[in-house]
Amino acid sequence: MKAVEAALEKKAVMPVLLDVHELASYTDFILVVSGRSDRQVAAIGDGIAEVLAREGARPLGKEGAKGGHWTLLDFGDLVVHVFYHPVRDFYDLESFWVDAPRVPLALPPEAHVGVEETY
């Protein structure tokens, strides 16, 4: 998926793609990724928007980009949440979608965050 690839190009960590098409009426997929800093969160969001724009997809909405801890990009069939990693842990968005299947992703080792890592 282009959005995942774009996030990984900007060194996003812990991407999770949720298939919510049977659980939600407003989107088919939710992508949740983390950045290691406020600047990286912004860069990941911008990178995803740029790559998808080249594919002809423009966000229907964008929220939270100025704060640096969270960015939401709504592409209709895909909603992307980019979190500063400690904020992602706090809100635990994935737990709201516990019944949603996780789409398998081939991730490079550097996209994983170990429990020993701190921010």
C-alpha cells in the first residue's frame, strides 16, 4: 500500500493497517503509524499526502498537523493517524478496533519499536 510505503520512507515506526470495512461506515482502512519526534510526525504526514497526491488521491480532511503530536489524514476509504509514539501509546487507538483484522505488512527491522526503547 502506497501510504505505508510513504510512511516507511520517512522512517515511521510501528505501522498497523486495520481493515474496518465491515465495522465502520466512514472508511475501509485505518493506518496508524508513529514518529519519534514532532518534526518526524509532520514529515510522515506530509510524505503520505505527497505520495498519494501523485496517485490522484487528495485528503478530504487534515487535522492536528500544527501540534506535532498527532496528524489525521482522511482520504475517504483510508484514514491515516500519525502519532508521536508516546502519544500513540497513551491513546491506544488500536484497542478501539480490537475486532478489526490487521492487514499483514512486510516491515523492515527498523520499523519496530522495542519495549526497551524510550523517547
